[in-house]
Amino acid sequence: MYLFHSTREMLIEFLPKNGHLAEIGTAEGDFADHILKTAQPSHLHLIDPWEHQAVDQYKTDSNNVTQEEANRRYESVCNRFKDETDKGVVTIHRNYSTEAVKYFGDQQFDWIYVDGMHTEQAVAEDLRCFAPKVKPGGFICGHDYTNHAAAQRMKFGVIEAVNTFVRETSFEFIALTLEPFPTYVLSAEPNSALCQEFLTYATHGLDIALAIDGFEDKNFSQTMAEFSDGKRKLISKLS
């Protein structure tokens, strides 16, 4: 598994293009727009209920907006991608991921991006439900693999859910970005031609911090150091 000094926007440049993709958790559509422009998918499914959540674990998440704001975001996304939906390139699903998954066939997606509710249970459900929908050699990617103070305030359980998923399935860590809210890349076939192609181009095009074996069994943590002059630096630790 490679740690890259990279943003998620840079990383996905090296994932398969012209594929069948899905984004779980679209919010205002900014990253979906980047996926469209960068990955140039043949079809992109955007999945989000755009619904306020009253559960305690999600109350502090900045994306758990009021229902009025959720409705505004949905309408904005529909308008933003109207041309693509008219052309059949984008399909918008206003639904929970665990319900929307029923409409997809097994091994349908070249890769998916998980960025929905960030509690451990919700992330675990997304990974479990969508893993069979990914093609052999394809990828499961996701956002916010972190546990710094801001993530803890928002009750993130991404690290725990992803690590457990990797330990209990055939999926393995392939890559992780080193940024305030890292993106992970998993594959069930790390030796496949598709995965090796991704790694070849990514290691050539991105700055490598470290290569690590057995990453899911190690403790990854992030803290934000604050200095007297007001400067802040993110420190990532592996133990």
C-alpha cells in the first residue's frame, strides 16, 4: 500500500477512465463534477438521500444540513448536471445507498467512491453492500479516512469501518492520500492488470511518502499542530 502526498483530485486522475462509476454521497456535487471532468465516465450514478438526519451520531457532521438546505442542494445538483442527465451520462438517485444498491447488477462498476454518512456503521454498510457491485480488478475508493480532532467531533468511524472491511474480505489497501481528509483506494485483486496499471501511473505521477505492508493492522492517526505564530500543520502518525 502506498501513501501519496496528494489530494483526492490528483489521485483519481490515475483511476480507470470511461468506466461505469458511482458516487455515494454527492452533497452539492463539487467532487462529482471533478469526477466527470477527470475520469470521463461512460455513466456516473450519484447517490444521496439529500435528507436531514436526526440521529445523534450525525448531528455534528457539517454535511448534515437542514431539510431546507438539503432540498436546495438536490435541486442545485439536478440543474448542475442537467445536460449530462439528458445525455444519459449521469443518473441521480435521491435515495439511501442501501436502497439504491438494489438497482445495480453485480460487477457493474469499474470503481465507486464512498462519501456518505461517516459513522462506522454507515460506512461499513456502504462497503458491504457495494463490494459485490464492483468489477473484478475494480476499486472501492472513499473519503475522510482520518481521526483528527475535527473528525472526532463529527463522530467519524471511517478508519474503523474500512480496516474491519479489509481484514474480513479479500479487499486490500492499495493507496491513501496524505491530506486533512484522506482518500483510500481498495482492490480485491491487487495483482490484476488494472490495479498494476493504476499503481504504475500513480507512483510515476505522484509523490510517494511511504510503502507499507499490512496497513489495516496498524494504527493510523492524524493531529493538527498549532504554533504560536498561528501556523498549523497536519501530522500523520503510523504505529
